[in-house]
Amino acid sequence: MKNIYVSLLILWAINSAFTQENSTYRFHINSGIVMPYQPKEFDKHWTIGYNLGSGLDLILSPGKAIQLYADYQHFPFDKKSISHSGTLYGGTITIATLAMNFKLSHADNYAPYLLIGPNYFHIEQASSSGIERVTAASDNAFGINGGIGFEFQVNSISLFIEGQYRLGFNKGRNIQYLPIKIGMSF
């Protein structure tokens, strides 16, 4: 019975958000760089990589939105950071993320904004041994993120730059990284 009440509450909230007279949608696309941060081995043995993403804002009211976002991070392995004492070498780490953020901004054509929310991560580490490339490790984790950005309106398109801190609650060791995104909303 409790699940029915929770489901009805969620449906009511979605219906209320979608039927507001001022509600609109904004689509986002971005690319940028991503920097490994923690644990120390991650920061030491992997280098700055790239990220790609896209998402959707549901504008609840001027300056407030729920943001659904999917993105991909690619961290190259720094082969110079270890000694090659065996035949197995480290490989790239990729992280696919699904996020639901609350976005708060000043309702203006040139505005800074804040965002915070939960994430779901899929983390893979590939290893290479000579010519062969295999997936050495794969894991899923929940996490959180927070970020700041700045966007400015150019006709019906907004351009943005955004920096985030992400923390994934991985088994044994939490993973932390810093994406910096440049993109557009329309």
C-alpha cells in the first residue's frame, strides 16, 4: 500500500510540473575535459581526459529546474607513471553517468547557476597486454555531484561553461573527478 501512495505522489508531482503554464524544456549538449582527483592512484596513473554529454532541463519556474543528464568520461592511462615489470599494463578508465540535478539560477540572460544531485555511475577499466585489450574491471555505483556554471543567452540558444565535483561511492574506494564542460542549450 505504501508503494501505491509513493507512486501516486510521484505521478502527481510530474503532472504538476508538466502542466504549469510556464514550464518549458531545454536540451543540452556539451563536451569538455575531465580531471581525475581521488583516490591518489587514480590521480597519479590516469591523465586529463575528455567528456561528452547531453541532457534535458524541465523548467519548474524562472531560475529553478530539474535536470536529467547523461554523460561519458574517458581517462587515458599514463604509462609513464608506472614501471613495466610485467606484461599487464594499465588501461583507460571510462565512466558513464546518469544524473538528476536540481538547478538554481538567477533568471536572467547572463546568469551564474548552481546544481546538485544524485548520480548513477558505470565504471570500466580496460587493460592492455601487448595487442590484446580486455575489460579488467567493471562496477556500478551511486554518487553525488555539485557544480557551478555560467550561461548566457544568444537568441534562442544559451551557451554555458560548467565545473563540477563528482563523487562515486564505489566498492572499497570512492572515486572523485572534476569535469569541466562547455556546451549549448536550446
